[in-house]
Amino acid sequence: MRERSLTLIQDELVDYEKAMERMADLVAERQRDARPDTLWLLSHPSVFTVGRRTPLHHLPDPTRGIPVVETGRGGQLTYHGPGQLVGYLIVKLGDDEGIVDYVREVELRLVEALAALGLPAERRDTPPGSELLTGVWTVATGRKIVSIGMRQSRGVTSHGFALNVDGDLEPWHWAIPCGMPEADMTSLLRERGSADMNEVRAVVAKAFQAS
């Protein structure tokens, strides 16, 4: 992984669509070099977000009452809610790297963070012809604990990752996450029996060299 220090922004619960508006402003600032590379840590009220390729049958039953919002990131359906740490990464890529390279770096940094939190985890390579295995899985149980969906525009990344810390996992069962019906979504609380959001925030920020 290449060395890159990030500026850290932290918020608590932020409405998803309002967060998208602010993220767009942060990206525009980075594109004109008006701000440094940035990690924005926050959480969202309950919402399902879908990518442009998400099939209709992957969506939740609307009677569940959780809004579904289309987003411009890569990837497919993801759930966000309280107790999940979301990280938006606004980073200007080097001339010799693309978004796939950076997503791999994000996976490895989150693997490092989870190891520091006492949970061995791993990234996975995608077999030819399979749904993208972007994200992070636990080693012992093989469950998915981090979802990642990113894009780049004029050399600057946006969107990022969602790490399940201690929130309700039930909404994941109401839809098909990440295009993978077999995915068993998990959290630090489920795997370790305990989780502290403030500790997780600090460890994740350190893994991304963000301050």
C-alpha cells in the first residue's frame, strides 16, 4: 500500500441524501485541489442503497418501510443503518492507479483495522464470471462484515465502505446484499460478542492514516 495521509471528518447520524450532497461538494473541492485527501466517517439512518445494475428482485419488500435510494457508486444493494460505520473516501488517485487498485487498498486497510480490533479478516479475489467479491470477510466464519462501493470522477474517488459494528443485522435478510444471495452479513458485535463504536472509529482512522 502506498503512503497517503488523509484529513479526517467525523459526524454521527447523517441523512443519506444530505450526505450525498456534501460528498459531491467535497469531491469538487478535491478535483480543484481546494482540499486534501479526505476520510469522512459517519452513520446513516436506515436506508437501502442500490447501484445501477441492481436487479429489481434484489430489492426489499416496500412494506418494510425502509427507503430505497439509487446511488452513483459501483456495486449493488447495500443496507445502511445505526450501528454501522460508513467511510467516504475523497482521494485523488495517482496517474499510475485506477479505482480497482484503490478499492484493493481500501480492503487491505480494513483488514488491518479489523486485525487490530481482534477479528482476523480477509479480502477475496473474484473468480472469472462471478459477482464481484469486493469487501471484507471474517476468516473464522466466512461471513461478510464490510461492503465497499466506489467510483472515480476526474481522478478523484467517492463513496467508500460500510463496516457493521453493533447495529441490527435483520434488514440484511429483507433483500439480497451485494448481489450475493448466499452472503451471510455479520458485525463486530456478532463475531466478538462486544463492540465499541468509538474504538472502531479510532482504529479505522489510524488504518487510513487519517487525522
